[in-house]
Amino acid sequence: MFVSNRSESPVAVAIAGLVALAAALGIGRFVYTPILPVMAETLHLSKSQAGLIASTNLLGYLIGALLVATPRLPGSRRFWLLGSLGVSAVTTGTMGMVSSMPAFLALRFIGGAASAFVLVLASALVLDRLAAVRRSHLAQVHFAGVGTGMAASALIVSGLLAAGCGWRVLWYAVGATALGALAAVAWLMPPPKEDLRPVGTADAVLLQQRRGLGAFICAYGLFGFGYIVTATFLVAIVRGSPLIRTAEPLVWLVAGLTAVPSVALWG
């Protein structure tokens, strides 16, 4: 399954990475932001409940990032990447089938772990393959996936809301979109012979031994604390502000489109 005899193109690999991050991060992790306002109004979720759902997703993301670094995961990185993409898509779509807080928390936790697996594995696969053919500059295409997924989800959600659809349909639609991305990634990134090694490698151990890792983790943690509150409630903040409420369909789209070139510009 998902095996291809096509020769591998570095551009196709970079696009595969873009699609993977768009599905698991831009949609799987961040689509909660544009769906939250209508979902909260319909289900009468309090701010603390909405925050708890988001926090559970982030906890899953943290645990997933720690698990994917272990050298004990069997199988190839591509196998785990495609599997994680499938889990992310299914847990995203299933959000529209449930109504209880325990179910929301469980789905967002599992989805968060899956999105972390995708980010780590897709980045490792794409960067390794691009470096092997001396096309590392195409990594900018790969990392544009997060913003691309955010922009795509903004268009899907705003379009369906304009058509009068409820919050359940929004989850179904973005889940189906993410599932379609799985097939695209499998096609664009065929399995090479050298990808039969286990997920964990000595690279993780070497990274842990480098000086300055603690400071890097601290800085990245502060970055996450600084952006995640606004990122989660951005659309809800706009909806609750009479002066800018009309911008609700655009604000997440602008955020995504701005994120697309961010890696290239900062680089």
C-alpha cells in the first residue's frame, strides 16, 4: 500500500512536506481557532472549557514530540508519517460526531500527538532527502505548509459558515480535506530503500548532548507561551469585538497567508 515506482523529485518531496504540515498542523492543530466561536456559541462552552480543549491538544503535542524522538519505535519514518497523518485526519473529522467534553478532550489529545509526529517525521524525511540532492533551499516550501493549511481551513470554514452550515459540518469538511492530503503525501513521497531504518536515530542523542540545548528549549517554550493564547482565541476575540467583527472571515486567512512566506523571509 502507498508504494510507488516513480523516481523521486526534490520538488515533489518539498511539496509533500508542505501538504503534510498543512494537513496536520495548519488544519489538524490550528483549525480549532476558526471553528471555536460558532462551536462555543452552539454548545454554550465557557472560556475555561474552550481553553481546556485547546490545552489538551497541546499536551498531546508535547507528549507526541517526546515519543517520536525515542529510538524504540519500529518501522520506517514514512510508515509512521502516513499513519500519523491518518490519525490526525480521523480525529479531526470525528470532532463533529461527538458533543461531550471527555470526547472532545480525548480526540484533541490524540490529534495533538499525531500532529507532533507529522511535524517531526515530515521535517526529518524532507530535509534529509533535500540535503542528499543538495536542494536544501526547498525546505522553505516544506515549512510553508503550516500557513497554507491555516489559509485553506479559513477558506473552508468561512465558506461553509456563509452557506449556513453548523459546527459539525465544519469538522467533517476539514477532516475530509486532511484525509485527502494523506493520499497526496503518499503519492508525492515514495518509499526509498534507505527509509527502512527505525524512526529513532543517533541524531536525537547527539542533539541532547550539544551545549545550549537547555537555553534553546527555554526560549522555544517562552515563544509557545507567548503565541498560543492569541493563536487559539484570535477569531473568538475578533467576533467579540464590535468594531472589527466584520473581519472575522478574513483574520485567520490573513494569519495563514502571512505565515506562508515567514520561514523564507526570516531565513
